[in-house]
Amino acid sequence: MDMAKQTTELRIFLKEIRKCTELKKLAPTIVNTLIRRIDVHKSEKVNGKKNVRVDITFTAVGMVDVPTAEEAKRIMEELKEEQKKTA
């Protein structure tokens, strides 16, 4: 997927998610708006604990890898630098 299409789809997703910032209850219509698909995988034991992987495919953006705190900090710094260059 090219960068322009990803940017457009991310904007659509963010527009929808902003409508849901102060939810008191997760209604089916909200789930249907934000989530395209949920895959629950077979459970497996790791270090004596049962784990189940769940993949959530979001509307407009697909699957999202949640960054670590360090990755998120680096991304924010890159965005700030990019904004300075375009300002």
C-alpha cells in the first residue's frame, strides 16, 4: 500500500476513533465501525501459562502493531522533526 493511501486511511480511522474517546459502554455499532475482523488463535502454554493470540483488524488501517514505549518515543521525535521541516 502506498504512503498516500495509508495516510488517508489512517485519517479516516482517527476521525472515527475520536468519536469514541469518552465511551462509558462499548456498543456493537462502535465495534462494527472500528473493527473489521477479530481472529482468536489456538491457545498454547508458554512457561506454564496459557496464552491466546488475538489479531484485531481495524477498519481503514488493518492490523496495527502496538509499539513499545521506546518505539513510541522515537516515532514522536521523528514526527516533531518532520513538522519543524514543513513549518
